[in-house]
Amino acid sequence: MTKIAIDAMGGDFGCEPIVAGVIEALKERKFHAFLVGDEKLVRPLVPKEFGEFVTYVQADEIFEMKEGATDALKKKESSIYKAIELVRNKECNAVVSAGHSGATMSLATLRIGRLKNVIRPAIATLMPNSQDKRTLVLDVGANVDCKAEHLFQFAIMGEAYAKAIMGIEKPRLSILSNGEEDSKGDEVTKEARNLLKNLKNFVGNAEGSNIFDGSVDVVTCDGFMGNIVLKTAEGVAGAMNKLIKKEVKKSPVAIAGAVLMNKVFKIVKKSTDYDEYGGAPLLGIKDCVIISHGKSTPKAVKNAIFQALKFSNSTIDKMIEDELAKFTDIKNKAKL
């Protein structure tokens, strides 16, 4: 049975929504949950019928959002540190945390370690597109400053995720730029594109709009741009939902139309709802690490756990290592 370590204390709203999400997940799929946190607060939230699927790991500290990521190594009694250690020690197959993302990333990199040949891990996220599918974007926050080789590796990791997790046989790879032409982009983007041309599934530059029109499957970029894209998309989706509700209330005709369009609205809301994805995988780490939003609802936690289960039972890590091994001399061949 797959064992998932859950940082029960990491979310913005305490352990209640985290544990509720774990219970919702257990209702649908069988796995063993290691709840890491203050046991006296966590245990009462778990119904007796799920007791056989839960192990409690006491953690006396919570790593606060205001703390610096580099301080995570010092707080060995924190819930996120202990959750990461469960994976490092092979007691668990994956970790899910809605806590401090920087601390989770730092601890995962330093304590669990990177896959062979991976220079930097990357946070990947799924974006909705107009083809009723998903576009994978990475990095979305782990690496603000990147070199061409980092972007090249992100594409390889993204391709592996698209194949192993998303089920896309030949994912279309691209690099985010300010235009489709080869002449567009800064120097790092151009250098990275020269490397990416060695990948048979690379289709060229992607503009921001291509993330949402379904023309590409994987978009590689540095964490600075990726995080801006992510936060902008979340903001636009939220604003559009509010605008639609506001305009509908202004007119009886609009209200009648909204009743007829209710099913469509629900589909649109579902496709842009963060809760549907649950969390973002940290690719390039030896085991599965899922980083969830601090404001995660039980539904988001449940779906983050489902991501962890699918990831843990895939061959994605081997795919990444095998592909990187093939291209260790790409940079020299490209004469960069």
C-alpha cells in the first residue's frame, strides 16, 4: 500500500482542512496516511473507521510562512521537516504539504536529494486550455534566475511528466517567449531554444496565449516568469467569475440566460478551479513531493494526495534520468 506523508500543520487554516482532505481521499482510494503534526489536535479529527489507514507522527513545531526558507533545516521538530524525513528514510513514498513552499522545496532538495544529472528541481503546474485539456508549465517559482541548461532540463522533466502522468504520447514542447519567431526572446531564451531543438518533440517558442489555446502541451520558463503567469491566470479566472456573477444580477434576461447556461458555467469554473489540481509536483527530486496552496480546501488536499498516488506509482523518475543521460553533451554539441 502506498504511504503518503502529509504535513498536517502546514496550511493557513490549521490542521482541520488538511485532515478533512485526507479523509475524503481515503473514502475514494486506499493508501496509508502518515499525519505529521500535533497528535492531540490531529487524532480527534480522524473517524475511527479510518484508524487502520492512519499513522500519527508527532511534530512539536510549525514552520511559519513568515520564516525564511533557509531556516527550515534548523527546525528539525517542525511538521514539514519530519514529513520530508519520512520520505528520505523510505518510510513513505511521497510527501504532500500546504505549508511554506520555499521550506518544502529546500528540505526536499537537501534532504531527499535530486535525481541523477538534475541541476535544479522545478515546480510544475497544470493550466486549463480551450481544448478542455491541460498545459504543463514549469518552472513556476522554484528558480528565479535560470541558465539555458536549466530551461532545457525543465523541458525534459516536463516531457516525462506529460508522458507518465498526463498520458500524452508525443507532448509538444515549447519555451515561453515574447514572440513565435526564433529571433524573439532574451539571450538565455535563445540559448535554451538552441538546446531544445535537439528534442524531437520541440515545436518552438510559445507566447503567453499559447498556454491557454491548447497548441502546446509543455511550456518551459524560469520561475520568475512562470510564477507571474500562474498568479496572473489565477487572478483573471477569479475576476471573470466575479464579473459574470455581477452582470447576471443586473438583468432578468441575463438571469434567465444564466439558468440555461448554468451547466456551462460549472464546467468553466471547474476547469479554472485550483482545488481541481490540488498541488504542484516538484520535479527532479528522487521521490514525489507535492506542494499545495496554503489556502487549500479539503478538496484541494484530496486531489493533491491523488496526484501523489499517481506520481508514486509511475516511472517518471526513471524517465527523467534516462532522458537526461542521453543529452549530457547537448550543450557542447550546440557550441554555446
